[in-house]
Amino acid sequence: MDIQGRKLIKIATAGSVDDGKSTLIGRLLYDTNSLTTDKIEAIERSSKQRGYDYLDFSLATDGLVAEREQGITIDVAHIYFNTAKTNFIVADTPGHVEYTRNMVTGASTSQVAIILIDARKGVIEQTYRHFFIANLLRMSHVVVAINKMDLVNYEEDVFLKIKADFDELVAKSSFSEEQITFIPVSALKGENIARQSEAMPWYVGNTLLDHLEVLEPQDLQESAVARFPVQYVIRPKTEAYHDFRGFSGKLYGNELQVGDRVAVLPSGNESTIKSIHFFEKEVNAAAPGASVVITLEDEVDCSRGDMIVKVGEEPKSEKILAATLCQVNSKVLQVGQKYILQHGVNRVLAKVDRIEAKVHADFSGEEDTTQLRLNDIGKVHFRLSKPIHYDSYQNNKSNGAFILIDEGSFDTVSVGFID
């Protein structure tokens, strides 16, 4: 909640080229009065110059010159708008196959995905890919917005056929039916975006905006336990804080409180939280996402890269790792190669032991694969130089993700999600 009591919902949009993502977001901005007067005037001028008899709302989001010239989305843009009840952050991700890596990074912090489908084209290969990524990233909810219904005469049969095709894909995923919502829309005409469409009386559900406002942040959170990776040990060199020894970092997963019994990994030594400091204040509890300083009752060995967790809620600590990777670099990942694996603040050496399979967007697998190329997704097994303290990505996103770094160039080559 913000200071005005509004909740926060983080959304990622996805869809193929020309499905209307930018137009949809522009329409949401316009219908929620989130566009400034000069921005609206600029859209009006540009639309007239292009000979349109309508407002081209995609101009509200396509920020790069190349995007405006080509009429496509290339980079990930984060867009903000709000209603009286809710603050929204939208990651507008590209639709091209070659920008799959951009969608993965843009959607990685989102709770909800809006997947657009052109009503004239139906479910296509890119729909598979975007839904697969939403499943890979364990997003809490997916809205399937079947767009451009005005170009198919608002026919219910078209909507039902696309829904049936998409349901076949849902059955192969880890999503339940309750996590998927289908809404027929026309972003260009504003049908079922912020107002109920009179052209589609057969649809009795919420508009897109009303549906997004119904979602509750607590229902979109991962079910996780507290993870506190230590980033820095604080030892002030002053008389006032002569004996102070605090551990700073960002808390993930769940809260920690003064008095909690905790363990320090990898040693496993136990202690009790003595105090929690948030900026200049001393607080009784730290919420997930807060950057704090923690002190312990006992003089236990704890340094950068260690992790503080509640006793009885320890993560796995192993030198063998299985994960799903997305290649984000043109350098080919091959069996036998060595990389730097960065997990939180920790860096360890990792060797690709085997590639179990390259995974396709329709959830099928291609076995006997020895390499992954740019934008490929695969299941990979590693051997590490020393153990890391991890959870599965499904149980704890922050402690279940990592990146692979090339030893020579220090380029990021892959993002990984631990199985």
C-alpha cells in the first residue's frame, strides 16, 4: 500500500507483433487520465499527420525512435498509472522472437501477465512462447486479452474458438483454470478496456481495468520463507558504537522479527535476532523487500555472502544444481563449459554437466541437446565449485534465480531458474 492506501499491482504485457500491446497500454493511460495534456495533443498531431481518423495510442508508449519509425516495441519500457484504488506498473515487453530475452527480464518482477491475441490470427507460435515464459516465471495470474474484436464483427464464436485453443495450452502448464481470465477487447475502440462494450453483450465479465483492480496483492505473492543474504558487515569505528556489529542486506520472502531464532549459513551456527535497524530507526520487524541492518545476540561468524534464515526453514545447500535456463547472449552455451554463477551476492564457478533438453514453447522437449543458442530455453545440470544456499524458483523467486557470467568477457550469458 502507498501512503494513500492504494495497492500495487505489477503487470507484464506480451503478444506478437501488431497484436496491439502499445495501443492497449496507451488506452489504459488515456482512460485513467494518466496522460498529460501535452502528451494527448502530441498524439493527436501525430495521428493526423499519419492520416488516421482515430487517436494512435501506441504513440504514448513507443519511446525509442526506432520503435516509433517501425511501429514495433523493441526495448522493455516501464509505465506507471493509477486509479483511486490501485497503483499499476506495466512492463511493456517486445513481441518479436529475437527479443525473447527482453520479455524474460521485463516480466521477471511482474505478478500478472496480459497476453494479447489478435482475434483475426488466433493462437500462434508467439502465443505459445509468451505463455510458456509466464509459466516459467511462475506468474500468479494471466489475463488473455483477445484484441481487435472490432475486426471480426465482435463475434462470440471467434472468441470461444480462441479460448478453446488456449485452454489446450493451459492444460499442459502448471497454471490452474482459476489463474487464467479471458477478456474480449478492442484497444483501439476502447471496448471492454475501462468501459463495458455494448457491441459485445454476450460477454458478461469485468472490463480489463475492473478485473485488474479486483486482484489483491496478497493473493499474488509467492509463498516463501525469510531469506536474508548478507551484503556487508558494519563495524563503526566510533566510541558510541564501539561494540556494534551489524549485518546489512535486503530481506526476501517473509518477515523477520526481533527475538527470532536464526541460523547463519553455511556454518549453521545459531543465534537470536537482537535488533533490526531501518535507516535511523530501530524497528521490531522487517518486511520483505526492506533493506535493513540486523544484529545478533551471539558473536557468530558471519560475513558477506552468508545467509541468515530462521531455524527450521533452511534452504538447500548443494554443489549440484538443476535449472531451467534462458540464453540472453549470442555466445553458445555448451556441455563442459565453465561459467561464473552469481546467486544473490554469491559468485561460484559452475561447469555445465549436461543439457537435459531444449524446451519448446508448446511445452515439448528436445533431448540429446549439447548446446543452447540465443533465446533458447533448456533444462541444464551444473556442478559447482562450492555449495550455494538456494530454494526452487517456484517456492522462492528471489533465492531461486541466478545468472551465468562468461569468465573472459564478464558478459551475462544466461538467466537461470532453479528446479
